[in-house]
Amino acid sequence: MAVKLQPVQVLYCPEAAEKTAEQLDGLTVGGENAGAKGEGSSSEPKKEDEVKRLPGGKVKKKEKPEVVVEKIVRNKRKCVTIIKGLDMFGIKLSEASKKLGKKFASGASVVKGPTEKEQIDVQGDIMYDIVEFITDTWKNVPESAIYFIEDGKKVSASG
């Protein structure tokens, strides 16, 4: 005779879940900091903002938003300027592409790059004019977050 299996009812305990989460975060290592959950947390930056925990205890640092500008020469004379990372600042790439095309009177399009991330390709060598345009058009993009790729090296645009 076959036995019919019944579903198991699991009870949720918020206290146990919170205690487990604290232990996983490393807050209660050896019993230290067990009761210090709210003390001084406003003055210290949260670790969750900078670090992302992956399964298995691996730690992945969050990428700082930055705009990378690169110039590629094709057919020995023609240049294409590639702008990556504008989407990290909450800018819609399609709108940014239109603004860039109008400002520099050239073709600008949103394409997928080699890393499957979207980027803007602008025809022409606008590498050094673009920094001022980006900082003036989008106020939330600081000049310190814009970088050039020159000779395979990342160089800050502000320096």
C-alpha cells in the first residue's frame, strides 16, 4: 500500500532569522558586537553600500559609477568616439545619443559593446570636447568620474 505524502508546514521565526543574518554578516564573531546593533551606525558608512556578498562567502565590491571615453580610428582617417557608463548615472542612452548627435552634428547611436553592455558610438573625434558637454548637460556626472582610454591606459579627464 502506497503512503501519500503530506506537505510539511514550516513556521517562521523572525528572531531566529535575524540572529542568523547577523552571524552571516559577521556582526557576532565570537560574541563581540552582539548588542551594538544601532550604536554609532549613523556616523560610520554601511558596508552593504560598498560590498556585495555572494554565495559561498565571496565578497564583490560595487563598481563606482564612471564614464569612460575611448577613441577608435578606423580606415586610417575616420574616428569613432565610444562613451561607456552614462547609464550608471541614470541617464537614458537613447536621449543622450540624440543630444550628442545634435551638439556635434554627427551620427550617434546606442550599440551593445563587447561586454554586452550598451554604449554610445559617436562618429568623429570629439574626445576632449565631450567632457565639458557631459558635465554641463548632466549635472549629476562629476568631471572626476570621467576617464579617457589613451594607449590602453585609463587616464582621468580632470587631471
